[in-house]
Amino acid sequence: MIKYLIPIIALFQKDFKSEIRTRYALNALVMFVITTISIILFAIAYETPPYEILAGILWIIIFFSAMSGMARTFISEEEKNTVMTLHIITTPITVYFGKLLFNLVLLVVINCFSTVLYILLMPNFSIKSPDIFIITLILGTIGLASTSTIIAAIIAKSNTKGTLYPVLSFPILLPLLLEVIKTTKLALEGEYFQKAIPDFQVMIAYFIVITTSSYLLFDYIWKD
Amino acid sequence: MIYKIMLGIGLTIIIIAGLSLPMVEIPKFWYEMPIVPGLGDKARIIFFHVPTAWVSVIAFISSLYFGIKYLRTKEFVNDIKSSTAASLGFLFCILATLTGAIWAKFSWGTYWNWDPRQTSIFILLLIYGAYFTLRSSIENEEKKATLSAVYSIIAGLTVPFFIFIMPRIVSSLHPDPIVNPQAKIHMNPTMLTIFLISLLAFTGVYLWIFILKIRVLNLILHHKMKEHE
């Protein structure tokens, strides 16, 4: 286990360090979230939107910020011509899980930021069941990271990289998005924890299915 | 030749029988069909709408199957088969969506109301759309084949989620004469026979177009290979 873990951590550190140095993704994402939320605030003015819409908007922000941030995970390797190096020094599995870990950390940071901002600024967005909301956020972030990693690997080899990313991700992320929007609504309504358990099971199943299939299929994408 | 004649006869039988046989309260003669409660003559769409949806599912699964086969063997024929099945599946999916929407207009009052069935077929259309967008954006043939196969596998794995999730979010108004909780078929032998001929004939049309397209694409492939030599 440790034998597999060390190179994954090393790859994660490499990405993490280069992100800390340039802060390319982080800066862009923070600005993206701030801009989006302010546009929504201007648009709704003094209205108090219903729970369905509030839950939907939150996940639209998270979905599109993930789409603009995660796209570069593999494209940056192609642009810097470091793909060959990675081919030589590591196995495809290491690359996949290293990138997944990095995307997960980036998404956790950005989702925490956007959720806190959303809670502070949005009228009527008060969470009555924090337990449901926190688990929704965790499971949603994990699922989003697993799907966006494998799709990022696919689009890195295509010609129209950036525009293709949300197009390919959306049909695959839809089951997850429908579930998280539903449980966010439950959290806003103050439902009991038991009521959200079946949805959490679906989210966990989704994460396991996507990660396992990515693990099996990543070889084909990575090798030229 | 005999295949085409059989198909022609089969489709003629469906069109004539499906549209003209009387629907009565209690069928007495062999040519009478029972009235489906709440649907009346609108139930006749079952002979045209359900087969198209059925074919689009078959096409989707066979596209997935040939995609997996391509990844295992790396033979180009399998990629051709996979993409052809997907393009035909897309065509039949559009047909199913349109016939369903027309039926919904007369049964539910609107062409589109985000019924779970409509949502799931919409997602199927989205997946096909994304698949073809991906294919058109990669120039290298080998890469195109591999990546689109991988994408169709991942997309195919999410489809079961819709089957289990969608009915729990909203209840469907879609009639279920074939698959329902009681596992009963609300059709008399006449209706069932026409329905099964219809399924068979539509699958036959799909296979016919599929084989024709494969032959054409194979010829193009051979021609290209000869040019290279």
C-alpha cells in the first residue's frame, strides 16, 4: 500500500507546489466565484428565492467553477511537454490518483470558499440541517472530482479543449447533480437525517462506479 | 433480397394493422384489440414509439459492446461498428423523442413536461451529442477511436443511475404496458402479435442500415489503405 502511496503523494506535491507558485487555478476560481455570486445577487435584487432555486444556483456555481478550474489538470502537462517524463517515471495509475488527489484538494478549497460566501450573501439561505448539508458537500465534492479528473484526461488529447469539457462532463455528472440539489433542498427545509440516507448511498455508489471505471480505463487514455 | 421483402411485408402489416384494427371494450374476434384504460386510440402509438426506443437502447448497448471490443483488440473494424451503432442509435433516439412528444401533446396536454422518461431520453440524447462532439474534435484516428470508446463506457455506466434515481425524484405518468410493477402484459394476443412483429421489424430495419453502413465504411477504409500503398 505504502509502495503505491508514495509516488501518488509525490505527484500531488509537484502539482501542489506549481499551483502555489503560480496560483493560476486558485486566483481564477476565486474571481470566478465572486463574479458569479455578485451577478446572481444583482439579478435577484431584493427578492427571496425559494429553496429549490437557491439549491440549484449553489450547485451551478460549483459545477461551472469546477469546469473552469479542473480543465487544466492534464492540458498543462501537454502544453509543458511533461507528458513523456511522466510516462517514463511513473505508472498510469499513479498519474490518475495523483491528479485526482490534487483536484480533490483544489475543489475542497474552492467549494468551501464559495459555500461560505454563498451562505453569507444569499438572502433566505439558512441551513436548518447542517449534518445533511455537510455530508452533501463532501460527497458532492468527491464525486465531482472523480468525474472531472477522467474527463480532463480525455479532453487533453482533443483539439477544442476548453469548450469540450463541460459538454462531456454534464451528461455524466447529471445523476450526481440531481442528487446533491435534492439533498441541499432537504438541508434547507430542515429534514431529518434519515430522509437523506438513500440519496447519500446513491452518491457513494456513483463515486465508486466512476472511480473504478476510471482506474480501469485510464491506461487506454494515457498511453499513446 | 428475401430479407428486404420480409421487412417490407412486416412493416406494411404493422402500419395497416396498427392503425386500422378496431379497439373495443371486450374483444370477441381475432382482429379486435382491447381498449387501454385512459388512452383509447392514443394507445396505437405503442406500435411505433416503443420499437424506436427499443432500437435506440439496442444501438446504445451494441455501441458500448463494440467500444469495449475495440479497446481489447485495437481492430479498426470495431470502432467503425461502434460509431455506426451510435449514429443509428442517435437517429432512433430522436425518433422516439419526437413520437413521444407528439403523444404527450395529446395525452398530457404539452409536448414536453420533464416527465422522468422524457428526462432520461433527453440525457441519452445529451450523451450521444457529447460523444459525437468528442469524435469530431480529435483528428488522430486511433486516438479518436480509443477516447470515444472510453467515453461511451463511462457514459454507459451512469445510465443505470437514471433508471434508479429518476423514478424516486418525480413519479412518472408514462404508461408501462411492458414493464410494470405487476409484471403483467395488458395486451390481448392480437395486440401482442402486432407489437412483437413491430419490435422485430424495427430491429430488422436497424440491422439492415447497420450492415449497409458497415459495408460502405469498410470499402472506404480499404480504398484509403490501397492509396497509402
